Amino acid sequence: LAEARRHAPRRIVVLPSFIAWRYGRGRRNAHIPVEAAFDLDSLRRDFHPNIVSYAEFTNMIKAQDGSSTEWNAKEATIYCNRAYIQYPHFKCTPDFSEGTYWHSLDIGFAREQFYEQDIFDLSPIEHPVVIVSNALAAPFPMRPQDRYVAKYLTWTQRMEERRRSFLTTKGISNDDLVVAAHLRAGSDWVKACEHAVGNIVYMASPQCSEEMKFHNMTTIPLDVCLPTVNLGAVASDLMMAGQKMKEAKDGTETGRVILFIATDVQGLGEKVWAEHNLGDTFDLLVRTEPAESNFATESDGIDALLEDSSFLDLIVMAYADYVLGNCVSSFTSFTARIRKEQSIGVGTEFFGLL
């Protein structure tokens, strides 16, 4: 989005669906329209006037049926940066088999086109629809100069209502202070963290580079990527966070201090709470149901998908009074950017780096 705003103000920018990953045999990934979670009208008004969802884009294409600019989604061109050819396992044309992302969008690729210059330099007349694979224009992790985009992200009314309903159901009032903790510890994350150790940068770790420097860390240690290797240290960090909230109350607020845990491992929050006496610091533990325990499908409807795919975790964390997240995780990074750019809460810190 940042690159499109800088270099292609007149291009139409199509926002694809989110992917809710489903691990395990027989499970198919679900795809969630971006407009179900975020208000595109406000994004168009405040950030880029030509942003559309994929559904809106397909409707535009149908309206042009029979015109000279007609585009056939089943015979599309995939654009790839030539710089990626050097990688041995690079494949320009993505998989279109049933259940894949592109299949869900009903897009098939008839040809490949490699580009060397900036993708935004391609002529809109010669290249009316540009679908990019492995775009150097959108580097991961997000560059610091692009983090400002989070300022313009507004949740949909549906998401706002879901957050309020969840908190009300758990008995949490506006007077309560919420400490939100992100404990990523699923089997896929454990494997990812094995590759993180010893690296200077890994995934979203640039978000906590200053904290690592403060702690004299030159490379990523395991407990920063996977804090749950030491649940005692996790509990200690949580207690410190809870104490900060109690001190923030300063006797002027009557609400409780609530611990909200977002995790991909069922029972992890309860385990830390029970084994390390977190009830001495917090008044209540709440959580959503980890995604691994219920697999909503697209046939279940958007509301079920939004909750099942951790969007509820995201919005609760975004509006929490204090967040304790994972330095390496892009899930935490997304939350941290929104909180910083929209001035939400009193702080966002990271396990192992307090």
C-alpha cells in the first residue's frame, strides 16, 4: 500500500483476501475478504482513492465485458522480478490446484512475464492488470518508513461489535485495564524459531531491534522467538506487566487488571496461570479459542471465519491497555504498528526484552 501510494496514485490497487491457514491432512485453507475486517471506505478517503477489494475488482471486470480492455482471469499473466531467478527453488507461476489461494480467486495463469525495473514503472496501457509474484516492492518485514500505513486502518463495525461482545461476555467493563499477551507456540512456530536462533534479523524482528540492542543482543536467542521454552520467564514478564498496570491505576481507577492471552496452543494460558500463581497479580484470565481447536470453513460464514482466524485476537490486542508480544511475530508486529500509529494504550513490549 505504501509503495502504491508513492508510485502509483492513479493505479487501482486490489486488496486480496486474507488466508486462514489450516494445517493437517484433509484441511483446506479458508479465505476471508479484507473488507470483512477493515473499512475500505475510510482507507479510500484517507489513504489511497483507488483501493478496491477483490470482489469489487471482479465486478468492475464484469462491467467491462465485451470492451476493448476486457481481461480474462483464467488466462492471466503473472509478473515476476527477474532477481528471483537466482534462487534454486524459485517458480514464477504459482500453484492453481484446488484449495490453493489462486484457485479460490478463480485466477489461472497462461503466461509469465519477468520485469527488471520497478513494477510501478510498467505502462498501465500495455499492462492494465498486474498480478505480482514475490514482489520486491513489498518487502518483508515491513520497512520502518512504511509502518505509518497502520494509522489509516479502521476496523469494520462488525469487528468492533465482535470485540465489545466478547469483552462483555467475559464480564470485562470499560473500567478494567487489559494486559494482552501474545504467546505463539504452535508446532509450526517451534520449527520456525529453530531457524531464527543466531540470525541478526528474522521475520518481524526489526520491530524490536532497539530493545535487543539495549539488552546487548546481537543475534536472536531462542527465548525471544519462542518465550514458552521457559514458562517461568513468561510468567515473570507477565507479572511485571500486571504490576505496571496496577501502578498506572495509581489509586484513581476502580477497575480490575485483566490478563488476555492470545495463543495458538490450547490450554497454554491456563497452564501458565495455574502453575505460576498469576492470580496473585491479575484479577481474571480470559482468552479466545485457539484456532487449532475449531476449524471454521467458508460455508460457516464470515462471522465464524473472523473469530476462528484470530482476527478477534488481533482487535482485542490492538485496543488493550498494554501488550506483551512476540518480537519475531508479524502478528504482534501488526498489532504494535496499529497501537503506535493510532496512539492506543500505554505500551507495547516483548517477551524476553523487558
